[in-house]
Amino acid sequence: MTAVDASTERRRFKRVSIEFPVSYKIRGTTILGRAINACNQGMMVESYVGVKTALQILGMMKKKRRSRVGLEFTHKKTYRTEAEIRHFHFDFSGSEPCRSVVGFYMPEIT
């Protein structure tokens, strides 16, 4: 793992490691996952998806690089918001499910 130099950090808010359940919807498919880190304007979510769902996400991102999705999570209370996918990564191992890591940008939640 590479250390992040504080002078080159682009985020406005520091991310913290945290875990809580998250769900988001892609083309009618609800994906369940867990936040692995979060800040005031975003979070990284890890989930395990089938190849078909992974290909749907890739197809959607190919058409529109910054796609918006409905996001729901519970941390002390339940939040529902619209978020923009800014980063995604899939680990295909040749079998299902695939590990998915998706970075969401969202407005500050108060």
C-alpha cells in the first residue's frame, strides 16, 4: 500500500475507516454492500456482485462517466440520497461473485 502525501491530497475532507451497511440501485438492481471508509462528501463501498451486474455497471459507466444512483445507508439513522459514482473497481477471479469497490461522491449530509 502506498502512503498518501498530505501535500498532494485532493480531498477536502479526511476519510475515516468505518463500516456500516449500504445499498444502491443500478438499473433496477439493488446492490448490498458495506462502507469501508467515508467522509463528509463521499464513501467507498465494497460489495460482491455477479458478473451480469458488474457488466451492467461497466456499461452504464461507459455511456456516462459520472452516473448518479440512489444510495441508502444506515449509520445511527437511515439516510437516502443521490450519489455520483466517481470510482469503481472489480476483481474478477473467474468465478462469481466478483468483489466490487465503488467510490461515491455525494453532497454533504447534515
